[in-house]
Amino acid sequence: EARNVPVTRNLDVVSFLVDIGTIGDWNMQGLPTDPLSTQNGILVTKSTRYPLLIDPQGQALSWIESKEADNLHTWNGQSLVDIADPKLKDKLEFCMSNGRSLIIVGIEDDIDPMLDPVLEKQIIRKGKKQFITISD
């Protein structure tokens, strides 16, 4: 204020970033109703990077599975892919080429370097098409 910069007092960041209807939808999809969960929901849905969630109670996983249910592919009845899955690369390529969501679980201390180009959004544009090179 001393430098004539406009300031909004008592700004509620949650209501600024997302409307009450969206929060209600998230709650119906299984996101807990506490303020921290709502803030985490905002981070997951509004961030430009892919979320890496530490979820000891499984609440976030349940919410994301419910939220992405229509866009998740299933393999042998399973919609989650373990980081140690020998066909992880094939499943990742399938989901990326078909615009599907992929939830990878079981990530511990290290993330497979194969995922780096995806996580870093190393998008290559050739004409009107976009590619991400995934190595072994």
C-alpha cells in the first residue's frame, strides 16, 4: 500500500481459485471436506505439473480414481499401474496416444527415469502434432 500497489485485504485463496460447486463435486467424488483436502484438490487440479501425492490413508487415490473414472483405462480389471509393472512403458504410451489418464502407484524414493520426459513435459512439436519421446 505504501508503494501504491493494489491490495485485496482478507482474500480467501480457496474461493478465488475455485467455486463452491466444484468443491461440492470433489466432495461427492470422495475428497474429504476439510480445508486442507480442498487446498490439496486445488493444487492437484490447477497446477501445471503432475502431482506426486504422499497418501498414507489412500484418500487422495480414491478421489482421483473417482474423478478420473471415465478417462481411466483398465488392464485386467485394474485401473492402477504399479511403478514396477514390466509393461509400464507400453501402458504409458497407450494412455498418452489415446488421451487417457494413468495413475502410477508404488513410487518410493526414486522415480523411473523413463518418466522424466513426461513429468518435465518435454513436448516436441512437428507440424500440428505433439510428441514426447519415452526411452527405455
